[in-house]
Amino acid sequence: MTRVDIPRKSIYRLSIYQRCLQRLKENDVDTVSSEALAKAAGVKSTQLRKDLGYFGPLGTRGLGYNVDSLSKTIHEVLGRTKLQPVILVGVGNLGSALLRYGGFRKEGFEVVSSFDLAPKSRTSAAGIPIKPMSQMVDYIRANTVKMAILTVPANSAQGVVNDMVAAGIQAILNFSPTVLDVPENVVVNSVDLAVELENLSYFIR
Amino acid sequence: MTRVDIPRKSIYRLSIYQRCLQRLKENDVDTVSSEALAKAAGVKSTQLRKDLGYFGPLGTRGLGYNVDSLSKTIHEVLGRTKLQPVILVGVGNLGSALLRYGGFRKEGFEVVSSFDLAPKSRTSAAGIPIKPMSQMVDYIRANTVKMAILTVPANSAQGVVNDMVAAGIQAILNFSPTVLDVPENVVVNSVDLAVELENLSYFIR
DNA sequence: AATTGTGAATTGATTCACAGCT
DNA sequence: AGCTGTGAATCAATTCACAATT
């Protein structure tokens, strides 16, 4: 079973299951049924089982899943076994908020440096270096950084992306309101706040 | 053709087409083929035509789509004909960054007020009122607000949601890292930064 | 007795292929 | 001649149903 034929949405849900498992662990629950976990994650139990099924039999029939070991397995599947360095590019409003929002660290990601065309200071409020854009490419190469968070204005996004991809970035979390063109070995997840709001507004009467 | 049987993903893409049309308009292009527009939006031309097809024949065979009128139609379809009031709940790091980030206004959304358990000041840097949480429900009712941006910690999210839904909120853009339980007439779009990163990390070698 | 794991059936979305306009 | 609009075909994801296992 190669990685490619597992639906991307299943991978997505794995992260959600992981978060639910964490909460169960905090409450000292050590076994959970697909029914219960699915409910917490907001999906059907059959879907949960199908999702987990891609990675081998992980549960015990008649009993359920061991919270601790399932959580460990998902961790491994997602490739989250060690701290992953990430850079953030574009220290404007949103960028600096994300730097301040320390929540990534807890999940195994470390924002090791940020970059901006015209840094207003040398470090962010949270103590993360803010370097001039001109140093980005060298930094990515020197530290073999594979992940980037992109919070630059829409019109400069594609140019920055070309540079980071050439330097070795393989995954981009894009907040710039634009469609990025990348080679197929690079993966992009886009979060467009205006699109999300616009989409919601369709559904209100 | 009722609203319900149009795929949600099509609605999503409408917003993206809209953005591309805007850019074309800025460049004084007045006609565009499905081929060209689809390329700009990063989708196949057949998909674009199918998406638009749900809302009637919008183009001219042999010619393409009129940029201006297509843009207007999408605007209407998305229900974005007048400024839509939105509240933001939870003025922490992320919440205050979003208040500062004025980008919504341009897209037809106005953050009319924000709420926090313990407001540190009466207005945000951008001049948006920050009111105590206890006033949220009355405010929603008094101003018939239908949309909310939720940026509270995970453990208080569900409680806040119950209150806002009871007061009349119909659509929620949720940044709290948790699964929300809402009645089916309420729609939630969740943006979970940690999940997005985790998902990306699966795809890097 | 309970609950997983999984082929088969179903439902949903995308793409094809081409008829129908301009 | 060119390009849209759309039913049919394909491809993908979800759900069902039940045998297998503890």
C-alpha cells in the first residue's frame, strides 16, 4: 500500500483523530471504540475504521483501539516523530500574529526563522529571528528546511514561492489570497480567509 | 435547481473564480474563455463550466464569458450583494491579528464588534469595539448578526457556540482547534492551523 | 457479546465527448 | 470556427453489511 492511493481527506482526518485521542489520554481513558472516537471527531464510525484501515489492523475486535498506541501510530504515519523546522515568510499583520501564537511548537513544529522584505526589528515578540528576504534562500539550503508558512501579499506570493521551491521547500501553508503554481512534488495547503467567509455567506438565508 | 444539490466544493470555487475575475477587470480584460479563467484558478475548464452551469447559461458560445457580468452574477449567487456584519469572539493573539487585518471589508464583510471574556481595552487597534462576553447574546439579537469568527481557546469554544447559535448566528468561521457540534441549519467552516501543518508534513519525504 | 476490518454497493464529484449556439 | 453547456462515463469517497476475531 503506497502512500499515493490513500485519500488526502483521510490524512486530514488523521490529524483530527489525533487531537481527540490526546484529549482522551488527558482523561486517562485507555481504550476507545470506533463509534466513540468517530463521534468526538464528527465523522461516521465506518469512515474512521476505513481511514485507519489503510495503515493496517490497529484495533482489537470486540474491544476497540488502545488510545496510547493508536496515537503513537498516527504520529508516525503523519511523519511527526521529531520536531520539524518551519520558516515563516512575510511578517505583516497576520504573519506576526502567527509568530506570536506559539501553538505550533506543542504540535511538533518549530518556527526557526522568519523573513520579510523590510524587517522592522531583528526578532519577533516571541524571540524568533526576522531576517531580510535576501537571506531566505541560503537559510533554507543551509538548514534543510522543508516547510514554509507564507503570509506575503498576493502579488509577491508567486515570486517568493519560486525562490523557496528552488531552494528545497517541499510543503507550503499559504495564507496569501492567490492560487500558487508549484511543481507536483511540492504540496500546498491554502487558507484564504476571504474565501472562507464568502463561502459561509452563501449558506445563510 | 435548489441550493442544496450544488456541491459545496463548487461554491468554494466560485469565490476563487471571483478573485480571478477581479484581477482580469483590473487589467481591463472584458471577455474570458473557460479555458483561460480555469487556468488562472488552477482547475480544469470542464469543471469551471460545470460549476457555472448550476446557475444557468452565463456565457456566450463561441465567445466566452463577459468578465463584468459573470463577476456580478457570482457576487449575487454568493449572497454578497451588501455589506455583511460579522462579529469576532475571542480577542487573543489570533483574534486581534484578524481584527487588525482589514482585508474582510474589501470583500464585503464588516467586523462590527468583537467580544472577549476580559477585554483589555474598549477598542482594538483598528477601532473595532471589544465588548465583554456577557453582552454578546444581546448584541447578536439587537443587530441580527448572522456570521461570527470564533477565535477562543478550544475548551471554551463549544459553550460560546451554543450561546451564539441560540442568539441567531447561522454561520461560523472557526479557528479554535476543536470539533464543534451545531444544529444542521448552522454552517461551520473550520481552519485549524495545526491540522494544516500536520497534514503537510505527511507529504514531505 | 462486542467491535473491528473490509469487500461490495452506493453516492458524489470530475472529466469526457460532443451537440448546440453565436 | 470557436467555445459553451450538458448528458454520459469515469473516477473517487463514503457507507453498508457482514464475516472474522477477541
